[in-house]
Amino acid sequence: MLGSMQTSIPTQSSSETGLDMSLARCRDVSVRYGEGDAEVVALSHIDLALGQNERVALWGRSGSGKTTLLHALGGLVIPSTGTVEWKGEPLASLDAAARKRVRTSRIAYVFQGSNLLPTFTAFENVAFAARSGVAPDEVADRAGEMLSLVGLAAKLDALPAELSGGEGQRVAIARALAQGPELLLCDEPTGHLDSDTAGRVLDLIEQTQARLAFTLVVATHDADVAARLDRRVELLDGRIVAQEQA
């Protein structure tokens, strides 16, 4: 039972291994909004390392800090204190162009809703994202390949309004994968789906992770979803309170 996790699992530091092999890492990261009595602490002293090809759940109730932690890992939120590293380099030390390249070509997101461009077809939505991951003459092939991978080769010309909820989320997954990410961040990716469709979407995410070998992080409030992944990190009030390895 995830709610009874008590044992914290330490992550080896670079001083212990001699070399930090983490893909992404938070070192004593805190994120605060506002000032004085209005200050809100979204994250507090987070230490978390993500290894290559890991499958990690960020688990906790609404407001626990899961989404903020995802955004910090992806470079969308700048910590108030502490550092976020990408392959050993602090993201803050990279110039703006380098940070943008990391965010657009090495890190991808799948959100709770599909967030597809409504006037673009499924193919066009995926091709738009593929431009950041491949050469211009390879965009069409990449988009078609990713849609085939998620089982939607027959829906290339469908507009988002013509897709079911599950199909829309599969297009969103294909769009994220088209970037060729090393890190895929999923924020409640099945929150708007019925249980059967949610299960199929999770199966798809896990299968593509195994095939394409990226690091997967899923933020969820659902203990059953969290239990599917290899490492579960429990958050409460912006802090990591426990970890559990499968």
C-alpha cells in the first residue's frame, strides 16, 4: 500500500560513485511564490535524481507539489533556491538558447488533457512537434511513424474534435515522442479518461518507453497508476516524504 510507505531510499551521490550519471537532478530545490504572509511554498528542499531509462511515479494528492516538480525538472519553473541539473549541468548556467534546445528537443510533456491544436489534423499536430526533433526532410516520416506506433495510422487526417478522448491522448503521446525525448514528463495523463481507456493509455506509455528507452516520470494522485512504475516518490505539502522501489 503506497499510503503506508515509510522507508526513504537514498540516491547515490556523485561523491559516492565518483561520477553523477543522472539524466536530470534536483539539488535542494525549493519553489516559492509571493512574499510575506502571502508566500506559498510549492516545493521545499527537494533532492531527486532521475537515471537513464528509469520509470518514476510522483505520487500525492492535489496540491502536493507534483506538477511544480515536473515543471522544475523540465526547466519550465526556475527554483527559488537550489539547482536543477541536466546531465550534470545546472540548467540555470545554460544560455537561453541552450535551455530552449533542451526543453524542446530532449524533454517532452504529456498533460492531463491532450491540448491538441484544434484546427490541425492528428498528423499536423505531431509533425509540428517533430520539427524540433528531426531534420526538416524527416518530419513527415517521423510524424507518420509515431502515429503508427500509437495505433492511429488510420487517423492521420482526423481533427481533434473527431477523435475520442483516448485517441486524442494517444495523439498527444505521439506528439511528445516525435521530439525524440530522453525525458518524458506526464502530468496526470489519464485524469480525464474512463478506467478502461486509462488502462490502455498507460499500457501504451509503458510499451513505448520500453521500446524507445527514455526516462519516464508520471505525476499522479492515483495509487494504482503509481504502483505500475518502478520507483514511487511520495510528495506531501511540497516535500518528498517517502520513496519506494518496486
